[in-house]
Amino acid sequence: MSTPFLTLTEAAGTVAAFSTAVRLGLLDRIDREPAEPAELARTCGASERGVRVVLSTLADRGFVERLADGRYRPVLTGLAALHPLIPLWDHLPDAVRTGAPVYEASMSETASEVYPPTVNFLAGLWGDAVEQAADVLPQAKRVLDVGAGAAPWTIAYSIRNPGCRVTAMDLPQVLPATRRAVQRAGLKDRYEYLEGDVFSTPFEPCAYDLIVLGQVCHLFPPATCAALLDRLAGSLAENGVLAIVETMAGGPGSAIHDLSLYLRTRSGCVHSPAAYEGWLAGAGLTETSTTELTSSLAMAVISGRKRRYTE
């Protein structure tokens, strides 16, 4: 079987298996409690063989896992919430023809609708990269998480650094999901919350030892990213670090990420490490560096430090 044909078959089969599991209620059922195919067939009104092959396919593609006792469970909670996003790809021909995205995820109005039901899944999408990023971020007492979503980066960081306190900033429609994620992690007393937009919300000047900007910049074109980093640099305390966690251009998974951004933004794209380091330097930060993370996506932590004041 040729590689192109195998790739297309696997992609189409994965989408079909996922859609079937959602429509028959299989994912919702094992989201509540793990179950084996025979039980799922009875409760969901399906054939046992059909359920078995669908779950086996989803296990092979990393959506669910088979436990030692034969029961299945999803690898992440809330997977069924992604199903409405699949039809987005049907609009790719028109988007390529016209140059117009299906919607503009970089706009607050649209983001307020798109992200609340999906941030929990997105938090789990990055896998081991979250733990790796937490390991390389510097110790800090005051942390600002910009565009926090379900706060995966700072939750992992806070577990490793019990002396820190985090301000999670996001749109008011998204912050309830942030609060729930923080509470589930047992970190309720370590977080405070700031409602607003990354470009207009006032940030406390010279206040934070660490600012984390995770998977946000890809929504915007270069000039906008440079302006955002310049704005955030003003909120760093002396010797503070601004750390960006992002997918890197040219690496594994970056092309499909770019294609997704083409559908969801007018000017967003996957940027290069050199671009980020240049924007950090342009914001007056020094000691810029890039640390690659081991992930199915080419991800990295790019950081810069605010100079110490000298007389």
C-alpha cells in the first residue's frame, strides 16, 4: 500500500471512528466510567463487534486506552466536545479560494465562543511538553499566565514551585474553565484571576518574576506578536523572565498546525524561534534562548530576561 493512500485511509478512518463513537454515545459513556465493548453495545444500542473495532481503532490512534481488565476509557476527558470542530475542515476549499478564514479566532468576540468548551481538551493536547516546560522555567514568586485557558503550563509549574503565586488572565467567558482546572489540581489558594483581553487589559507594571505566554502568539501576525511581547515586558520585575511556549515553524506537525490556523485566523501562523528571539530582544529583553521540547509537535520554550537595574 502506498504511503499517500495509507495516510489518507488512516486519516479518514480515524475521523469516521471518532464521529461514530460520539454519535452512538460511546465516548460519553466511557467518559463517565470505563466499560468493555459488550457492555457498551448493550447500553448504546450497537453491535458488539462494531463497538470493538471502533474502540480498537481509537486506541490505536491515541484517543482511548484499553485497561488490563478489557475496559476502555478516553485518554482525556471531554473528547466528544471536539466533534463540532470537524466540519470546519469542509470549508477549506472555499477558504483557499477566497483567502478568508471560516472565523477569526484572534478576535475576542469569536474566542469567547470558541474556547470555553475546548480549553480543557487543549490543555491535554500538549502531553509531556507541559511537564518539560515546567522543568525549564525559572523559579519565581509572582507569575502571570497570559491567555491561560485551562492553565496547563502554570499548573504543572505551580506543583513544582510551591512558593509561587499565579495570576491567570483570560477572557471572562474562559476563566470559569480556568478556575475549574485549578481547583481540580488542588491549587485554588495559589491562584488569582484577571479578566480581559491580552491587548487592552491593564497589567501591573514591573510586578511579575515570570510571565508565561503559552500557545497564544500563533494566532497573530509578526507585528502584532512583537507589540504584545513589548507590552508584556513592561510588567516584568527586575530580572524577570518572559517565557513563550509555542509550536515551531519547520518542525514536525507545524504544517498541519499552519493549515488549521489558515482556517481559524486571517493572519495567524506558526513562527520560527529566531522570530521570537528577535521580538524578545526588540522588547529590551536579554539572555534570549530557545529550549526544544520533546513532543509530537515541534514545540519549544523561548525566553528573555529583563535587565537588572544599574546605577
